[in-house]
Amino acid sequence: PTGFSWAFHLAHEAHLTLAKVALPTCPLLRDRRPVPPLGGPEGALMIYADNAIHMGVVREQVDAHRLVLSRVVNATGLDTHEIVEAGTLGEGLGGEVQR
């Protein structure tokens, strides 16, 4: 409904690129593609513009991935915001995940 925005698209692609550099083996949850197994050793990651939602079943692994990606993003001069540690209830981008 809001149409296409180059600024939004480029921000999203930049974040995807940084995620692939920071966590090259972590599967990405992508639009119109099957959901990767969340119980795998890497969990999964969903990027939406400047949002990164880390998912998995091992709390320490999810937090470790969040820290790795945050460090890479911060090293480029971009700030992170609304940081939430891993838990059994998650909310992001209008969706909610519960155990």
C-alpha cells in the first residue's frame, strides 16, 4: 500500500549484506520461501530494513548471533536499537512468537 521506496530497499539490502558477512552459515527467513528449521544449529535470521529478528531454540546461540551481527552493523557506523535478549516470547514487525 505504501509503494516502492529506493531508500527502504537499499537499507534492507545493506542489512542483508551485513548479515551474510557476520553470520554466513545462518539461514535467512525470506519472503515467499520455506521457513528454515529453527531447531538447527544455526537457528534462523529474519532481516527487514533495519530490523533483525534472531530465532532458534538455544537461548545462548540466539544471543551470540545477535551480538555478532550488532558488532558488524555498529562497525559500519550504524547504531542498533530496541535490543531484546532471547526469550520464549518474541514480538517483531507485527508478529508474535510464543513457545
